[in-house]
Amino acid sequence: MKSSIQSALFALLFLRQVPAGAADSFALKPNDTVVFYGDSITDQRMYTMLTEFYVVTRYPNLNVNFVHSGWGGDRVTGGGGGNIDTRLARDVVAYHPTVMTIMLGMNDGNYANHQEADDTTYYNGYHHIIDSMEKAVPNLRITVIGPSPYDDVTRPISMLRPAGYNAVMIRYSEYLKRYAEEAKLGYADLNTGVVAMLEKANTADPAVAQKIIPDRVHPGWAGHLIMAEQLLKAWHARPYVSDVAIDAADGKVTESDFTRVTDVHAGMPLKWTEDDEALPLPFANLIAEDQSKTIDLAIKSSDVTEALDAQPLKVTGLAPGRYKLNIDKETVGTFSDAELGTGINLAILSTPMSKQAMTVRDLTVKRIEVHNQRWRTYQVPMTPLDLLHLDETLKALDALDAELTAKQREAAHPLPHEFELVPAS
């Protein structure tokens, strides 16, 4: 992981061209309830978890609620969880959403048995979903998602489908984009950006690239990270965690976006206090150790750091030499005056802020799992049994979900930190 971190460390100058006011255009609003709807790729609860994790840490005062309603094998007509009308009523409408995302298509294309009639069924079924939801939940903001790719990049294309199965997914994406424009819906393309990443990754390391989407359909964490990036970009997510620039010569703060910088003491050591509005996304710790190579390759083969995890710190006016950066008396790195003058990205370092974010990550995973157990283990299979204590069990799990949500939000509020820059010995 360190190689990609170091290569990305000093490439932040162009990020300052992003206007600070861009954050105002973020698609989610205070107290929104977002329902993620889809098939097994959504049911993996990975790009959806990363999206929730980003929103909770980047916008800790929005208090957005998230419901993860993917079901393996689903099509626009429904699947193992019931027909489409059952699924929508039970797994979406019941939560009174203000925002809904829909990603379907992988199963609808029918893989090697694809026929033109499958496309007609897909398009008609998608229209039925949108029409049903707009009637059931007036003013619902819907983001239709161009389905994530079938991996025709890192493996030879099947003889059964010389053009590759992802060609079907691309055709579905193009249709959904046109439909979204006509129907005034949101649209997120989770295919093009992931394919571009796969192409770069395959050129750099073909063996590891094949593991990004190991079965060609279901991505691991690396693929889901880039998928979450595409959705968040479509929602106009803010790339910045914070943005600070300090002139060490006179202790003047020349840039302080999304944070409050106080108590600046010029000279050596150079000291200041930051009270940021957000926490970073600790990419290096998002996943299991056995997937670290794939996520490292995906980061190097994409712009995900620049798009989602920019926390530039720029210190000018330093005498030539190397300097240790301490945060709360903990050394987080040693840098040259030139590197600090260009700008370093705090978000990709191990800092007290990233450690706090990991606490939020852990609570987010636990919260999502509680809801999934409530839904898939108790509500759906046991409701037909007319059990006396089922309702109180569901209410207890809802209360546990709410308690974890409260802890998650509390943990996501950043703390002030003391910064110190001192000459390295």
C-alpha cells in the first residue's frame, strides 16, 4: 500500500482549482433516507457501505439514514425475495425514503443466453419500477445506476459472446442515461469508470487485476471502492476533507477550507490547532489483508484519491531541510521543505483523524449487519409463520439499529487536533 500512498502524496496542487462552494451541490440533504436497491452486487453491501461511510464522515451533520436492500439474483421483475411489487413495497416504500438508487441489469441480460427480448423486458420492467415508486412516494429523488461491468477486460472474451457480455451492460447503461434525462432522474454510471480502472490495472499487473472482479460479476473491495466513487461523483460529492495552507515565516494562514485553524505559533517548532468539519477515508484499512494488493492496484489505476480523499496541507516559507509532522504529539510522517511547500495529503497517512474514522467504519459495518439480519433472517422468512413474538423482535432490532446509528454519528464528529512541525534530526 505504501507505494501508491507515496506516489499520490504530492500531487495535490490541481485540487485547489475545485471551488469550495461545490460542496453545496451535494445531492443528499439533511435527514434524508436513502434506500439502495438492486441485485447481488448491491446485496454484497460494499459499494453501499463505502457510500454510507463517506457521507457519515464527510457530512457529519446531515444525519442521513441508509437502508441496504439488495437481493441476490434480482431482476427488474423481482426474484428470490418476491416479485417486484412485493420487493418495492416491503424493502423500499416501507422505509419512507426520500432518495432511492437502483442498480439492476446483470441478471436481466441473461448472460450467454441473451436474447433481444431480454432487453425489452428490462426496459419495460425498469419503467414499471420508476412509475410505481413515483406513485408510492411523491417527490422521491431517484438515481438510476448504469450497471457495474462484467469483466471482459482481464480475461479472454467467451466464444459464446464474441462482443463480450459487458456490451449488454453498456447498452443498458446508455438506455438508462437517456431515460434519466427524459424523466428528470439522477444517473450514475458504475460501468465506464470501473472498466477504465480495470484496463489500467490489467496493463500494470494482469494477475492481480483479475482478482478485482474475481468471478467477472461480483467485485471485491477494490472494485466496489471505484463503484462508490462513481456514485458519489454523480451526487457531486466533495473531494476535500479539509484544505490548509500556512506561511511558516510569519505564521499566517493563507488557506483554511472546511476547517478552523487557530493558535498558530510561528517559528520552530511551527504549531497550530485544526478543528476540521470532516474525517478522511482510510483507504489502506478498508479491507481484509488478503485484498490489499487489489485495492492498492485500483487506487493506482484510478483517480479515487483525488476524487474522494483530498486533505491537503501546504506549508511554505520553510528553511531547506526535512521536517517531522506531529499531530497530537504523534509523528505521522517526515517530509522535505519542498514536499511541504507543494502540499501533502493527510488523508492517506495514518493520523489520529484516520483512526477515528476507522471507529466510524466499524460502527457502520455493525449497523448494516444488524439491519440485514433483521430483514433477511427474521422479517422475510418468518412473517408468513404468524409468530407471536416476531413483531417485538423486529422492534428490538430496529432499536439496536437506531442505537448504533446514534453511536456512528457521534463518532463521526471530528475532534480538534494540535499540529506541530519540527526539524527532523
